[in-house]
Amino acid sequence: MTKLLSSQLALGLLLAAAAPAAAQTAPNTAPAAPTQATKGTGIGSAGKVIPVAEYYEGGQEAMYAFIASELKYPLLAKRNRIQGQCIVSFTLNPDGTMSGVKLVKQVGGGTGEEALRVVRLLKFKKPEYPILTSLPIVFKLGATGSNATEGGQ
């Protein structure tokens, strides 16, 4: 009797432990494409829609790709393994130019200056009215300690 009870208990514990794992995996689904945040650098909130991105040629994905290709991990930040999100705020004027570009949040090691440099390179189409917006830029080191887009200073 005790052997049957203990085997049922063991089976129950095994099923209870496996249930959350089975519930989290959906059959016949391909893994999601890596976002800019998992690749190493770029925009952190790839799932969120940045309103000003509709005025960038090619949309939000093209803007992410441009930022990832231009972003160079600052050497000081790389040496000290500094990672995080910088936020740059600016106004997109009706003529397509940017004004009031400023750093709202930085993580140090030169990341803020690099985020400002890359945001100033962006070229937007002309909106109908001025748009005050902010853009998150993520600095994340790869698994090997180097950045996906190499290019120290």
C-alpha cells in the first residue's frame, strides 16, 4: 500500500513539475526573430510603437536597423561592462529637422554621448505639426563580452 501511495505521489509531483513547462511551449511555432535588444544594441522597446517612427523612411524597423548599424559601444562602457538604456528626447519640427535634442537618461561610460550622436544622424520626413518625443537606446554587451556592432573609439 505504501509503495503504491509513494509511486502515485512521485508521479503527481513529476506531472506538477512538468505542467508549467508544457503550458509555456506552443506546438508548431517558430522561435521569434531576435530583437535589437537581444542582438546587442539599438532600441530597447522593440515591441512598443514609437510614434515618431512613422515619419522615418521605412518605418520603425528601418529606424531600429539604422540605429543598430551606426551605434558604437563606447570603449569605457565596454571595459566596465556598463549596460542599460539611454533615453534621448527631441522635438521633430514640421520641416523634418530636430530641435531640443537632449539626454533624459544615461547609464554612464560614454553611452549617453553615443546615443545623442546616433539620434542626431536620424533623418525624418516632414510631419504636419511639431512632435515632442523620446527614443530609448539600449546598450547591451553580447555573451562574449563584446558588442554585436563592434567599433570602439
